[in-house]
Amino acid sequence: MSTELYQPGNSVAQKHGAWASLENTAEVEALTDGLVDVYPHLADFRSLVATYADLELRLVGLRDHLDTLDPGDPDYRPALDAMLRVEHRCGIRRGECGLSPKARAEVARLLLDVEQGQIGLADLAAAGRSTVPRVGHTEPAAGVIGAGDG
């Protein structure tokens, strides 16, 4: 990595805007509201949905910025790296919100199991609660890999 990245006044990593503050902007709020309107169950997880919305909007901005750059441009690689990091984080949050294809398939499979009587809805709810980390607790909940005596 070039030492010029660490020189005073370097702004290459900031030109793409990936780390600009988007929280509480009208766009983040509008996307969050739209997602909660379409998926009402996400209202209980509004903070998570807002984080996901923020990342999606960053991703759009980074892709737009990359479209303006030539791959030979010295600003291209930092913007591409930032886009890949944001894309990864966005994918994680999308899954946590249950909006990824994998998350939706898992939910569909579980609902089918409930429908076919292979698992009770109460058992499914209890299993779900046991894997959700609780705020303020440092130990994993029962049923989480790494929990218990090991």
C-alpha cells in the first residue's frame, strides 16, 4: 500500500462518499418507512432496518461513483474496495432483516414444516427466542453455538 495514503490532506478514501453520514437523512427514513410498510413485522426492528437502508443507499452512491471512474483512475480502487465492504455489510443486514433469498427460503421452509405438522409453532417460537441475543447480556443465549459448557 502506498505511503501517500497516510499523508496529511489525503482525501482519496473520502471522495467516493462511502463513509459520509447518511443516518437520519430523508432518504434513509423514506426507505426505512417503505420497507416497514411492505414488511410490517420489521417495525419491531426499525433500527436494524434503518441501518440496512443506510447501507443500501451508500451502495447506490458508490456504484454511481464507480460508473464515473475509469478503472485506471487512482480513485477507482479505493472506491471499489469501499463498495465491496459496504456490499458485504449490506448483505449481512439484508439477511438479518429476512430480506435475502436465503433468509426468505429458510422462513418458507420453517412455515412449511409448521403447516405439515413437523414442528409446532410454539416450538419454533421458543427456538427462535433462544437464539436471539439479549441486550446487556455478554453470554450467548442457549442454543447458540458456543453457548453452555462446550
